Amino acid sequence: MRIITSAEFDGYWNSGENPARAGGMFSFGPVESAVNEILAAVFADGDNALRRYAAQFDRSSPEKLEVPGEAARAAWEKLGAENAGLCAAIELAASRIRDFSVLQRKQFFDFESETADGLVAGQRIIPVTRAAVYVPAGRFPLFSSVLMGLIPAFTAGVEETVFASPPMEDGLPDYRILAASHAAARLCGKERLRIFAMGGAQAIAALAFGTQSVPKVDVIVGPGNKYVAAAKRLLFGEVGIDFIAGPTDVLVIADGSAGKSGAYTAAELAASDMLAQAEHDPDAGPRALVNSGELAAALEAALEKQLRALPEESQKTARASLEKSGVIIVYGTREEAVRAANIIAPEHLELQVSGADAWAPFLKNYGSLFIGGEAAEVLGDYSAGINHTLPTSGSARFSGGLSVRHFLKTVTTLRSSGVPAAALGAAEMLGRAEGLSGHAESAALRLRKS
């Protein structure tokens, strides 16, 4: 864990000492050749290639890639018998994600407006025809990501939604992942959800190209490892994607005011949220901005204390993350903290400061903003309704998180109730000025007819 001042921030952030900077655009190089080989094989050999790669990389290689619809229902029933409380939590989270997605969908609407000369310009919002949601099954079965991907697609009005996740030993996706897909579909009134047991870059290729049994889709969303991310990057254009996601990261801004007397200190609160991200991945980026050296020291001590209390596997991963990418930046003024936060552009940005609402308008670059100490990032991960599939690696500078908009197209329309002479005249002049005579003549023809 490194502690620096805001005066040292630029030098650190823009140097090779910063793992986020040292990786960045170059991080796909080592895997792209392997992924290109996979893409070419799936394009040429379809299902057979999928089975070969499943035998090589996954826990099984099912003969039938498409999962029977009753398997998801059976998985839900199994989960209910094992842990009814977990099923209730999934249903609560799903309902809140749906409600928030419905509100998002209402922000996208059709309109028409007469501009001039009888020209009527319009906008239409059209769902993509077929979308795919991919959810990995690595160290953690992220069944919450199933809800985050499927429910916005359903709410957007996608005609056919396809779901893919790697096969377990029984040839089916993890049963908790299957159960979550059933819960999402049932909540949104979708009787038919096509599910495929396939994972990795080969699954992304199958969804982008189509195979003998896997339909070609228009959009692919969802998280994955560096091979999945590289496949999405290489296939963008052949298929739409949400974004290229790297390791998770968090930035906590703390001024010592967010503690709760007798329960926890401000340092303990910030430490807990940093570790919540650090346990994901050794490459995760747990970072904090604090307003004093004393708080920095207390935070460092709280991180070590809480780290030792984690289970062995989480402790090992989180410690590696803190040692590689962890940094505490001591700021002097709010302006310094805001500037650093906007440069870092974190996936998750937490404001554990007094007067947090007054900070929010100055912060521009983040995947999700958590305002106040009680607005725990973990609520965004699971049960508040906002989406947890967010831009990483600084891409929050130009992108937002997964939402219904990723499944919608904004298209424009134009119609004319007469001869728009002024507009045609301007079009003719612009066409001739650009040297595009065909454009100019297209406008001139209509003017002559008037």
C-alpha cells in the first residue's frame, strides 16, 4: 500500500509505477493472438470448435450446447429447497433492478418536430432484435450479474434474449446462475429464454458469428476475464458490445466524518469498502483520497486489521491487490480531491465526507457515485436497483454503466409535407462547395420540380 500527497499524484498516476497506467491499452497484447485463433476456429467450425475448447478450458464439454428450459426452473426449485432466504434476496434484488430499468426506459422516447419548410424531423427508439448476456463462472458464481444483464434487456423490449455461461461438471451452467436466470425471466414475464452452456472467448465468438446451434446476436453484454474482454474488443463491429471491462476498482473519498460512534470509525468504513473490491482480483484497484496524514495512517491500520479477518482465499487476493495497486492520496482541499477523482475516473466512487451532496456536482467521471457513508457500494452491487456492470480502467471518462440503453437504438426519421425550398437550396450549395455534384443535383432536381 502506497501513501502519497496530492502534490505527488500526477507524477505517480502518469508513471509506470501506477499499475493502471502501466497496463491500460497494452494489456490485451499477450492474449490477442490466442483469442484470434479461437475466433477463427469458431467462425470456421462452429459447434465442433466450441466443444473442443470446452474440453480444453471448461469443466465439461456438453454434446448439446443449448440448455433445456426446464433446467433453469429445476435449478430455482433446488436453490429454494436449499436456501429460501437466498431466493427471497434474489427476488428482492431483481424487482428493484426491474423498477429502476423501467424508469430508465421511460427516458428514451419517440418524438417528431416540424423544423421548417414543412420538414418533420423525428426520433425513434427501437430495441435490438436479439441480444446476449454472458456471465462467467470463475472463482465466484456471480449470479447477481445475471440479473444485471437480463433484466435491462427484457425491460428494453428485446425480441429474443440469449443467455450464456460456462458448463459445470454436469454439462449445465452453475445451478445458482441458472436459478437467477429463471427468476429474472419469470419476474419480467418472459416465458422463453434461450440458455447456452458455453464460456470464454469461444462463447463470445459463437454469439457474434452464430453457429449450427447458437444464434447470431446483435449485442453482447456482460463481464468476463481478459480472454472474454479481448474477444469483445476484437469483435466489436461484427457485433455491438457494452464496453471492455478490466479489473474492478474503487475510490473512497473520506474526511473522517463518516464513522458511527460505538460501531465503526471512518477509517474502518473506508477500509471495508476498499477490501470489498480488492477481494475480487489481484489486479483490482482499491484507492482512497483522505484529508490528513492521520486518517491515512488509521486507514492503513484498519485495512491490515480487516485483511487478517478475511477468509484465507479472499485475504490472499485482497493483499495482492493492495500491494500492487492500493494507494492512499492525502489531499489538502476539495478542489485537489475532485481533480484527482476526475482523473482516476473510478468504476465506483464513494463520498464518505460531510456535505457529500455539495461535492457531487463537481465530480464528472465515475461508473456509479455513492453519496454519503451509508450509501454502501455493496448495495449497488446487489440490491439497490442500479447496475453493477460498470466501466473500469478509467473508461468512465467516456462511458456509463450497463443499462437499457445498451439494448436500444436511437434512429432518426425525416418527412416533408411540401417542397422545403430553403433547406434544398442550402443542401445544393453545400454539396457543390464540397465537390459532391451528385448530392447537389439531388437537391436541385427537387427545386426544379417546385
